[in-house]
Amino acid sequence: MPELPEVERGRRIAAEVAEGRVITRVRCPDDRIVIEDVAPRTLARKLTGRLVGKVRRRGKQLWFELDEAPMPLFHFGMTGAFHVPDAPHLPLEAGIDPGEHWPPRFWKIQIDFEDGGRLAMTSARRLGRIRLRQDPMNEPPISKLGFDPLLDMPTPAAFARLVSGRHVTLKGLLLDQGFAAGVGNWIADEVLFQAALDPRRRADSLDDAEIRAMRRCLGKVIRAAVRVNADKKRFPRSWLFHHRWGRPSDAALPDGRRIEHLTVAGRTTAWVPSQQH
């Protein structure tokens, strides 16, 4: 699933083509699963002619600030992404590549702008969502989200208050979008690896130094991934990320330390027992 860095990449793609421009045409297939709570024709009609101010993101949610409500809200789901013509895209799973032609395969909305720019959102597995909201920040799903680690990381004291007293696993806490918006499976594992924390530990078992380490590593991982525009080939080579994939029986760090896999908070979790306590 696209996590905060991938969605921030999508926001940047959309901002470049959309901000300060009028929407001149919107095309949507009759997909009542991806296009939620509004008829596709109604969605197209309400967006056409609107001026895009800013493209915003919070966690894994994206939306356009328009000159008039309602505003379109986008969620990429498991395999969604934004695309523009003749631009490279991040590698996706086999069988769901959007292709090199326009419009891309699996498109769910195409938006044309007054200067000739074009934007499409794809969702191969139909787990993405497109919604309309009058006030996105103050309506679900965004109003239910916690802090965004890139936009408004809490102070150390505030972070400690959020963590202490939570009798949940560290992995479960990091995956809770009501705690930290935008964190998904690989980011949670990377943060806990770098903070040297066992993903099975309960949040209320951490001491002050461990809480500070988790906060520091959460910010560091997010910033580093966003800095390289979510291009995973450019993530630091020291990261667990590069070594967690493939057959579990072969998983190890370059120095030989074993990478184990287990299920925590309902998700497959990669960790290094010799380092994480």
C-alpha cells in the first residue's frame, strides 16, 4: 500500500499540473466502488470549471482545495497512484503496471486543465477511493487522523503523552492512523528497527529514552523517504527495507544478523531479534 512518502510523491505530481489552473474536463468510469458516495457524472459536473488552489495531503489522504466546495478527496488504497502523460511512475506489482500509453491502464478519473495539462488516478484493485467533501480537514476520514509525521510531528513531550498509557503493541500503535497518519507496514518496521525496539512490546512499557528514540526514528525515516521522492532504490543501504523481502528463510542483514518474520497487529512484521529489545 502506498504510505506517506508515496502519497507525498503523488501530491507533488498533482500540484505541478493542477495548482493555479482551471479544470476543463473530468472523465470517470461508472465505478461505484472507487467513486464513493457520489455518482460519477455528478463528480465530473461539480469539478468541471473549478479553479485549483492547493493540492493538500494529510497522512494517506489527498485533496484539491478549490475555489468553491465541494472538494475532491483521493485515497490510493493498495495500488493507486497519480499519473501525468510521458512521466515515469514508481514500479508497481506485476500485472498492475499502468503502461506507457495515455490514458493509463486501470484509470478511475481523468482530469484535464486549461493549459493542456492532464492528470489521472489509477486503482488496479479498486481499493482506492474518490470522494467529495465540503470541508475535508473537518470531516471524516481526515478529521479522525492523528498527527502527520512530516507536517506536524508532536514535540517530544507531546509525543510521550500520546505513547504513554497505551497498552498496545508498538507495531499496532504505529499502524493506528488515529495515532500517526500515513504510517504503514514497512515504515513501522523500519522505525522500530532503527529505534532498536521489539515490535511486540507494549507502548506503556517504554522508558523516556525509548520514546524519544521512536519519535526520532519516525521523523528520520519519513524525511529520508520523502527527500528521495519515495524512490526506494535511493533509500539508505543500511535500512532494513532492502533486506526484508524474499524468502524468510534467507532473510539477513549484510553482516549476517537474521531477519525474522512474525505477525504483529495482524500484519507480517520483519525484525532483527539480536538488535530489537
